[in-house]
Amino acid sequence: MQAVRSTMITKRQGTAFVAAWLGWAFDGLDGFLYGLVALPFVAELLGKGPKDPETLSKAAIIQAVFLVGWALGGAVFGRIGDIIGRTKTLNLTILTYACFTGLAAISGAWWHLMIFRFVAALGIGGEWAAGSALATETLPKRYHHWGSAILQSGYMAGMIMASFTAKWMKDFDPRWVFVVGVIPAFVTLWIRKAIPEPDEWKGAKEREAAPPISALFSRQVLPTTLKVLTMSSITLCGAWTILYYGAQLIRAHPDNAHLTPAQLTDLVSNMTITYTLWNVGGNFAAAALTKYLGYRKGFTILLTGALIAFVLGFGVPRSSDESRVWITAAAFFGLGVFGAFPLYFPALFPTLLRTTGAGFCYNTGRIITAASTIFAAQFKDARLAFYYVGFAYVIVILLAFTMPEVREEPLAVGGEP
């Protein structure tokens, strides 16, 4: 009976998981708003057209800087999370991205928007590490596969909220969609009072000091660091190709040239909602595959599907309708695989190196993603961004065969998995 009770979700565990889920949902809201209004907003700030080369270039630079900020935030707040605690860091990161997303609405020049997005990204990147570690250390291990998918679906829920925001405000100046991004700040009032620090973190903190960042490159941890970093980097390149260039592909498609700006925004929002719902399905497919087949086989299946969707789907010009179908397929596999990451990556690291390791590896991958965003901006056709990024999946398919499997029993405090 004691063993049964130990695997049940308590009120405290459930509350902590809800807090992490909300953090991820608002990550999705604040992180994705820009992609939906990037071209019209940057065009307004520059005084040029949405398809002007300078607009396209500056919009891509802002997105790249955002991803760099996301990476730095994951590394910095990841370290902070191991030192001061998961809940305190969760609060701090949510406040950061909520306030600076809202401030984007007052941008008077394109570089103002770039700065606001950069600082907001620091918080978004940090929240990923803190929220993942909080869920990893409070949710019973037997629920980690499904909990990981549910947590990742929070980000998708935020994307849907962003899409509805863009739809509802399509007749307004695009800058005002960012005001909605302030809402998450109010959730921190509840988190601060309702969510204690995880016992696993407190126990480890009482027994030992947090290891230095250099421990990520120690003989014992380095193989894990390199594998997680590579897996994160390449899959994130694919993910942000979908999230950023999917909207640009549809906006610039010749089939949609007759549409008004408001109609284009509506079309992109509807497409985003559709592929986001399929993405959630992909998240739970990832949970099922990794639970019943293991992480290696599950990753291999999903990443192979992403390779096919990117290369076959975008290897030749297609109609707008066909392109939306292939974007949805890419989202199911290429974004679906992320359903296995939230509670998998942190579990690979020792307790007091958990947010540092997961935050550093997952978010450093965004720097590579930022570079790929700038590279892809050189193509006049966003379809080619999908096509060429797709070949990178060959690397992670081979890597999948070497990824560690994770036991369902708890890890030793401060020990190796």
C-alpha cells in the first residue's frame, strides 16, 4: 500500500506541475507573438513594405537576437535555479519575459523591438530550465513520459493563445498584440505563495554545494552534455524553421497575393492553430513511443518522420494549401519530438547540476538556431529554408541510437543517473 501511495500524485505535486505548465504556456504566448506579426510590425517601424528586403532582413535579425537571448537566459537562469531554487527562479523568469514582451508595444524603431525581445527571451529561456527541473523533481517518475508531453503541450497552448490574439486584433496596429504578453506577470503572485521548493533540491542543497559549471565538461558528465547539446541544437533549428518561416512562407506565397494584410494574418493564424493541435498529438505520440519502445527507438521514428516531411514536403514548389499540409506534417514530427524532452533532459544530469545542464545544453542550441535563421533569411523563398534545414535531421537520427535510456525509479540525490 505504501508503494502505491508513493506513486500517486499529491496535491503539492499537482500544484507544482500546474505552475510549470503555466510557465510553459506563457512561454509559448510571449515567444510566438512576434512570429505572427513580424513582417507588418517591422515594416511599420522601418516605413517600408512587408516584402521589402530590408524588412525581411531586420525581422530575421530580431528573431536571431531573440534566440540568442533565449540561449543566454537558459544558461544564466539555469545556474541561478540550481543555487536559489526552482520556484524562485520560475517567478523571476516569468516576470522578466512578461514585462519586456509588453514593452515591445512601445517600440519606436526596429532596434527598440530587438532589445525588448532580447530581454524577454532571457526570461523565456530561463523558465524552460526552471520549469523542467521543478516538474522533474516533483512528479513521480512513473508519470514522466506523459508529464513531459503535457508540459510541452503547455507551450503549444500558448502558441494557440498567441494565434487567437493575432486573429482577434488583426484590425489593430500589430504592435498592440504584445500588450497581451503582460498577463503572465500576475501568475507569479500565486506561484510565490503556493509552490514550495522541491524536496529533492532542498535535500541535495543541504548535503552539498552546487558543483561548478565546469562540471558539465567533467569526464563523467561530458558525454551527456555533448549528446543533449547536439540533439537540442538540430531539433531546435527544425522547430524554429517551422515556427518562424512557416508563417513567412504562407504570407509570401503567390497564391495569397490577392489577400489583404488582415486576411493574411487570419490565414496564418488559422494555419498555426491547426498545426499546433497536430503538434500536441505529436507530443503524446512521442510520450507513447519513448515509454513503450524506449527513447532511442522513439526518437529515431520521430526524427525520421521530420526528415521526410522537411525534405520531401519542401523539395519542390507547392500550392499554398499543399504547403500548409506539409508544415503540419513537419510540426507533428519535428515539434512532436519535443514532447519527450522536458522531463528527459533534466533527468540525465545530477540534481545540483540539473537546471544548469538542461538550461545550458537546450538553450545553447538556440545560438546555432539563431545562425540558421540568419542563413535561411538569405533565401528569397522560405520553402528552401525548410528543405535545407531538413538534411540536418540525418545527424540526430544517427545520434538517437546512442541516447541514454532513463529508469523510472528515482535518481540518487546529487548522483549520476
